[in-house]
Amino acid sequence: MSAFETIIGLEVHVQLNTKTKIFCSCATSFGEEPNKNVCPTCLGLPGALPVLNKEVVKKAISFGTAINAKINQNSIFARKNYFYPDLPKAYQISQFEIPIVGRGEIEIEVNGEKKIIGVTRAHMEEDAGKNIHEDSYSKVDLNRACTPLLEIVSEPDMKSSDEAIAYLKKLHSIVRFLGISDANMQEGSFRCDANVSIRPKGDSKLYTRVEIKNLNSFKFIQKAIEYEVERQIEAWEDGKYEDEVVQETRLFDTNKGTTRSMRGKEEAADYRYFPDPDLLPVFIDEELMNEGKKIPEMPDEKRARYVKDFGIKEADAIVLTSELEMALYFEDMLEKGASAKGSVTWLTTELLGRLKGNNTLQTCGIDSGTLATLVKRIDEGKVSGKSAKEILDILVEKKGGDVDNLIDSMGLAQINDDGAILSAIESVLNANEDKVAEYKSGKDKLFGFFVGQVMKNSKGANPARVNELLKDKLR
């Protein structure tokens, strides 16, 4: 049991999926030729003036609504001044004193325990460009400059890396369900900075916090936090805390699994914030506020509805609502006539259990209609659960296929004809008269032997019907 308490706060940059940038009409498309989607405004050329993209404001309102936050009808853009090669204006247009989204909250669950994490604020800002470092020189791609971001700042309410990851995954699902971002971590659409500090348990003082910058996978975020906590505890126990733990920005080395110093951490005063003179204060009228507040069903609402309407376990509902694609896949299976219980089992256990490595629900080639057909054939008694697993193996291997054709071609159609099943039962009982006598004298466990023999001889009989008819026969 550690003698220290961990304090974690997270800053998440979410790239909003507008068609054009936040202050100009350049496209936001990813993967274009370097410096193709640029103009005088996002290049920071003299005389070019920014014009606010209304869709950015609308998406920010939607996010604030989803986390039950205060949405400020009036907010202000500010200039955040710093020099870096990927920032052509030498300042970033952001929000400081009055952000568009105020205090909100996000509920997480870790090891069965629920906890509320406070969201301090969420503000609109522009992204910087991208530095590309070669062996002996660096290049700058400004396609990303001026792309709209929503920076979401949490309270320092998380006490472990598990809580931090639970918060990030919940936040990730919220922006995906809202449809305001693709939140693709590999492309940088969902980036996290983690602020980490420690203190002796029972102490209320906040000690030096260290910022770990630009983390873009849940796995690396967790490893970075855990390493940094260990580093700070070790420094404290060795009496070197004040020398080795300083307020700074650190980077996580994914190969070594360690953090290293990047630069000293700036305070707000270092950025010399002041209201941007080229942008009027933002005022959200009633029409835009109402538009932004019209949001779709959120993960927690879906989870509660699944439990109530379909009678499924809460643990299963949590899995189904963990990703937007999963929830849509499940709901589409129901629309195509599959039972809720069968859909849960064959989606979350059978199909997902067969997807390895980079093979995902989106890339496996098995659409919701195909899996729904398989579930329906099981429920109809046309194929057994065991045979359905064989069919699913083929579907995963071939990246799709026709369920009914596979049932026929593989000879897996289940026998539901009572006459054929009774004939198989008669044959087994006549060949095992001694065991029949033992069963009738009280050896009930022999029933399983008879079922096994009938299934073996009938090759595809409906197990449920075999059980029913065999019980009647043995009476």
C-alpha cells in the first residue's frame, strides 16, 4: 500500500470535424499534400483577418450540453503569445478569461465504483501546424494550422491511471456519439496532456505538478502516468524531490517507457493573454443556442435504455455503448429482426472474441445484417449454437459471406423433424436396454449419455427437441 496519493488532471484537445477551419474557409481534410490547405489567414500574413466559423460554436454548445455544463452566452477570444516554428502568427487564438463552456461533469466507473470527475472548462481555439523532423533539418506543414479545437480541461479529481483512462474513454465516446469529432487518436484528432503530482496521504497541500505532453493512445497515456508517479515517489523517498521534480513539460518515450524533460512549464502570465482585437466578443443568440442543444442520445442514456427496454445486463450494456459503432451495430441487428439476448451474445462475446490485432468491427467484413441472420437462424432452430460458431469462424476468415448458403453447403442445417429424431431415439434405446433399465432404477446421470448418442447418430438434431422427446420416451 503506497504512502502517497496521486493527483491527476487532464487537458484534452479535440479536433472538431467542420469542413472548413475555425477562422478561414480552408479545408480541414487530413492527409493532403503539405501546405496545400492554407491561405493568408492561417499563414498569418499581414492584413488577413479571421472570421469565426459558426459550426465551431454550435459543436461547442453541443459538448457543453452533453456534460451538463454552464454555456456562456457571451465569450471572448484571446491571443496566447508564444514563438514556435509551427505557429506562423507567433500567437494562438484561444479563449482565456471567458470560455464558451464553463463547469460541467463526467461520470466514470472503475472496478464497479462510480465517480464524478469535474470539467473545469472547455474553450474554442485554433490548432498549430505540424513540425516534421528529419536527420539534419526540420520542415513545417501548416495544413493543420487554424483547424478548430475544443480544449477540455478537467479538475484534478483523478487519483490513479485507471481513473484517468476511464475518464478519457468516456470523453472519447461522448464526442463520438455527439458527432462533433472523429476523435481519431492516430491522426491527432484526440490528444491529451496529463498533469501529474503526488502528495503524502492525508496531506491537503498540492505539490509540484508535471505536464506530460501530446499523448495519443490510451495505452501510452496510462504507461506515462504510471512512470511519472513512480519517478516522483522515488525522488521523494530518496530526498531529491525538490531537485528532480520541477514544474516542467515532459515527453513520453514510447520505446523506453520513460518521460524526459522537454521545457520549463509556462504559467498563464508567460503567454501574455489579451483580447484579440480582430475578433468581436462571441454572442450566442437563442436560435443558435437551441440548435446546439439538440443532441443525440448519449452513452449513459443508451445504456439505461438497453437495460430497461431489452432486459440485458448492465455490464453488457456498458460494452455495447463503449463505442458508437458498437451501439449502432447492435441497434441495426435488432432492426433486422434478431433477438436482443442473441445479439448481445453473438456480437460482444462470439464476434468480438474472434477479432484479433487490427481486425475490428469496422474492418472484419461482417455487417450487422449478416450477424443478425445468424442469430435469427439459431433462434428459429435452423442451426445449432455449435454449428453457428463454425459458420462464424468461416465468416471471419473470409471477411463475410452468406449465412444461409454456408448452412446448406456445410451440411449444418438442424433437424427439427420429430419423426427423424424419434427414430434415432428408438435406435439408441434399443441398443442400450441395460442402461435404460439402470436409468429407470434411479441412475439419472445416464440421461446425458442417451442425449449424446442420439445427437451422434442423428447428426444435426435440435438438442432442445432431443431432450424433450427423450424425456417423454424414457417415462
